[in-house]
Amino acid sequence: MRNTLAIAKKELAVYLTTPWAWVVFTGMAFISSFFFIASLLSFKQVQDTARQIPGGWAQLPPDYQAFRNLTDGVVLNLFGVILVVTLFAAPFLSMRLLAEERRQKTFELLMTTPTRAIDIVLGKYLGAVGIVVATLSVTLVFPLILTVLGSSESGTALEWTTVWLGYLALVLWGATCMAIGLFISSLTESQMVAAVITFAVSMVWMLIRAIAPNAEEPTRSILSYLSFDWQLQNLLKGVMDLKPIVFFSSVIAFFLLLTHRSIEARRWT
């Protein structure tokens, strides 16, 4: 455990002393800010429309009902944006985890130390998840702004249970992308190749539900269940569901096991 934590600490230090992490922080903050302001403007516009027309909310289309509160009208839309940004950011954060070790020929040195392969895998993965959590933490400022400045009839600006469940979904998503990226990074010396393949695998797995309607049962149900997008829906909407937690934990464990096997295979070659 000590070796695992030491490797994780080293990985975090490397992330924070290289430009990539700060580029991702800046990109996440900039893109999230843009869509946060856009969502707020849309929210205000719909709220004003509901006040001005006879009949109020009853006369607006069903799609507009989400704008009755800040949680559904602003925060849930923001979560969708953060989900997509994480899809693009995770491959570039994970690409260096093992590919750089192989390119710089330090992987062989690492293998000659008493450190076990499982310590290397878990240490690098925990460091990667740490930087994902730090990246997502940048966006916490937006719910806090809504809490301070927002208001509602009940006196509560946000449903914080929904917010925290949404962030749990985002952390699971980011952690899964990093597990995939760690495995891909263990297979190649090229960081760019690792990033591109990680992005492709994550995106296809996210969008696999799109082809489900064209399939027959039970294939349709299986594809929907395996889709990252389908698994995330309940948590992103603030519905506590253990199924996605078990699903993503299983996917993460599977790719960490593959990474461990990949490292062990190279130890003996």
C-alpha cells in the first residue's frame, strides 16, 4: 500500500508540474463557464416568458418544464457539457501514464524494483483519478454561485442531492475513461496513439445505445445496458441507483486487470 500511495503521489506531482493538467483545467473552466452563462440566459428567458403569458407554465411546451427550477434548467444541462468535455480531456490526461515510461526507457527500470505490478497499476490509476477529481472540482463553483445568488419559492436554490449524485456520475465516467486510457497506454510507446485509441473506445462505448433501436431483442436490451450513456442517466438526473455504480466499478476493475496482465507480460519479455 505504501508503494501504491508513493506512485500515486508522484503521478499527481507530475501532472501538476506539466502543462497538460493546467490546459485541461483552463479548458474545463472556460467551456463550462460559456455554457453555464448560456444556460442561465435561457433559464431567465423561459422564466420571464412564463410570467408574461396568460396561464403561465401550463401554456408552455413540455420541454420548457425543466426550466421551472435551477437544478433541472441549469445544472443538469451543465452536467451534459462536462460529460462531453471529460470525454475529450481524459484521453490526453491518461496517455502519458505508461506510454511515457516506455518511451523514456524508464519502464524497464521500474520493473527491476521490488515494486509489484499491482502497486504500479493502482498507484498510477489513483494519481490519474486524483487529477480527474481535481478537474471536475473546478466546476463546483457554478452550483455554489447558484446557491448564493439563486432563489426559489422554497428558499432553496438547488437540490444538492441531485448535484452530488450528478458529480458521482461524472467521477465514475472520468474514472472509467482513465482506466481505459491506462490500459491503452500500457500497449504503446506513443502518447498520441494512446490518446486517440482511448478517445475512440470511450466514444463508441458511450454512443453504443444509438444503434440499439435498430437491433432486435435481446440484442437491443444488451446494447442499451452496456452503453455508458444509458448507465449514467439516472445518476445525472439525481436518481440514486446502485446499478451504474456496480457497472462502472466492474468496467474499471476489468481494465485495471488487463493493465496488470499487460505489465506482467512485459516483465517476463
